[in-house]
Amino acid sequence: MAGGSVLRRIGVDGPLDSTLETLTRLQREFLLRVPFENLDIHLGRPISLDPERIRQKIVGQDRGGFCYECNILFSVALRDIGFEVRLLSARMATGPEVGPEFDHMVLLVSLEGDEYLVDVGNGRSARAPHRLGSDTESTAEGICYRIGRTHGHPALMERKPGADWEPRFLFDTTARRAADFEAMCRYHQSSPDSHFTRQRFVTIATTDGRVTLAGNHLSIHGGGTTTERTLAGEEDYAVALGTHFGITGVSFSSRKMGSGFEI
């Protein structure tokens, strides 16, 4: 089954049962093994929402992907195990600004009478399932997360050190199809107004932090310290991709790195 290849990609052995413990473990391991990245956009390669094509990329080529790709693939693996999963539309929030419908994709997993928000395609964000109707908090990379409400919608809320609670994204619980996200997927990989077209971006969680490559700037956070450096060129960039993200065989020798967005 396709889900079995996903489990091998994230280093998890089966068989597995559909429990909260399993769901929590799978979300954590996916985030530690599969980068959030937009490299295909800057390679001029169209991004597909077909599960098999996503599997060939992320599993077959040891790549990552952005929200639609990662969450679709993760939903396939969860369903193969026996989880009941729905695709949800979410809207990213930046200060008072809230994105359009289908701006982001998240998952809702029904389990033993409860529903859990799950997201493996959002860069720095929550690393654990969050039960709807609960104010239980989780913490990752020094940021606290919980489910709340804002703008009349349920939301994943985040609180950074010394700051108030703010929405990471809003969502609704209506079941969606992958095809519903196609227009926004095209927008994010083609519009000059999309932050994904402005520069290359790769990031992956580590057990005690995160490694991020934004344009030609490499940041390594972990163990309470941060190391940053500017890459010398395309050869240095390729080494960083392989060393920190396990991505090889990707060449940008004739393309511009780009600069300037935060995610």
C-alpha cells in the first residue's frame, strides 16, 4: 500500500493501530523527516495534487513539499492504517491579515468520538495533534499552541515568548476534496504575489530546533544556540540541501536564488 512506503520514508515500522499515540508519533516523525519546501516552483516544475505523483516525489525522490503535498500524502498513510481523515481548508493569518479560502490545507482526524487537528505542511508550527473543543496546549520550538476561535472561526492559536495569543491559521471543519485546492495551488506556484514564488525555501524540524534555508541564508537553531551563514554559491547550496535536508540531485545552476520572505 502507498501508506507503507510513506511509513518507510519517515522511519516508522508497522503494523500500527489507529490510536492517538500512533497519530502523535506519525505526525512527529513526518515533521522530522520530510522538509517543508518549494523548490519545484523555482525549478519550473508544476506541482500536482495527485497522491501518486506526490508519493513519487516525496518518497521516491526523498524530497519534501508544501502544505497541499505533505498533508495529502500524510492523509493517504493515515487512511491506510485505518484512521478516518478529512481534508480541511485553512486560511493563514499574518497579524490582522487573513488569507483566502484554500490558502492552506490541514487535516481533521476522527478518533474514538473526538476530532483532532493535524498539520504536517506548515513550516514552524504545532508538532502534535490538537483535539477540537479542548484548550490543551502543546509547545514546539519555544512557541505554545492551542485550539481557539477568532474572526468567528476555529483557529490554531500560537503564543510566542512574551507575546499574546495570535492565530496561526483559521479553519473550518467542512470536508474538502483535493481538487478544491487546485486554484490556490496554481496561484501559489505562479503568482508574483505569492510568497512561495519570491524565493526558494526549505525548512525541517529537528529534535531540539529547526534548520532553515531561505534563499542563500542558512540558519541552524538547536540546543539554545543559533548558527547562521550566507552560502557562497550554487555548489555550497547543493551541499547544504544534501547535508541538512537529505535532498540531492536538484540543480539551480542557471536560476536565481531570490530573497526576502518569512514563513
